[in-house]
Amino acid sequence: MNVYDFAVLDRSYNEVSLKDYQGRVLLIVNSATRCGLTPQYEGLEKLYQKYRHQGFEILDFPCNQFLAQAPGTNDEIAEFCQLNYGISYKIFGKIEVNGDDAHPLYKFLKEQQAEDIENENSAKLKEVLFNLKQMFPGNSIKWNFTKFLIDREGNVIKRFSPTIEPEALEHEVEILLK
């Protein structure tokens, strides 16, 4: 089983098979437009522009599970991202990443990579989010902008903490694109 076995909804609620992305390196991210980490959209777009012609795609899934920081409709979220950050990669429909209603794709991603790769800022985030760790135990997504890197065969390679900036993923992306 790999990510190509899943289907998701685009922002207009049309089903999209992830088989459409077969052979590409993917970065799957749960995002929010009203989060302290929202400026990461800029870095995500730069990463996408730098590597998209080499077979790189970003699949963005807005999620309102973390303090309701992704309000609005799918179209309002996409418009915000385009107007404020020039986003040109695919923004899908809102999903849940934790709990009973978590999307099957995210259940799979968390099973494949249970722990975040962290950096020095991760400890600060953990301190701020201590109570959330109790709400979202185990392999749960802890916050917006958790990132999963997927190879060309659809395998989940790494899971990155929300505090890891998109620019820090360049080397990892380059390795998978070769």
C-alpha cells in the first residue's frame, strides 16, 4: 500500500485519485490560514517553483482542527493563499487529520511515519502545545504545517515538524528527485 491507493476531494468536492501524482515527489502538508506558521506558505511556494519542473508537487490540505485556524470555505482559503502568498500548487478541500473523522490518507501517513523530524524550534512549540499533546497522543498530528515527504513510488519517507521551514527541505527533495 502507498499514497497512490487513496483519493481525496479537491476544493470543489470532486474526487481526485492520488494515482494522478504517480511518479512525482510529493510534499503533503496540513495547513491553516490564521496560524502563527501561516507565513510558511511563502516558503512552500518557493520550494514548489524551484522543483516543480523536475517532478515535485505540493498537496495542501487545509485543516481546521487546531484552534479553528483554517476558517472559511475551500474557495476562500484558496483565494487567501493566492492573494497573500501567490500559491500556485494544489490546495485541496478541508480535511481532518486526527480523531475518528481523520481522512484515511492521514491515517495512513501517520502509520507510516509516527514521529516528526524536529529542529531547535520544535522544543518551543512542544512547550506551547503541551496540553495538545494530551489531546492528540501517539502519532497524531500535533499542529498545522506538519509535512510528509513522499518518494516517486508513493512511499512515505519522512515526517517533518510544523516548525521546520519549507526551505530546510530542499536537500531532501533534491535527493528524491534524482
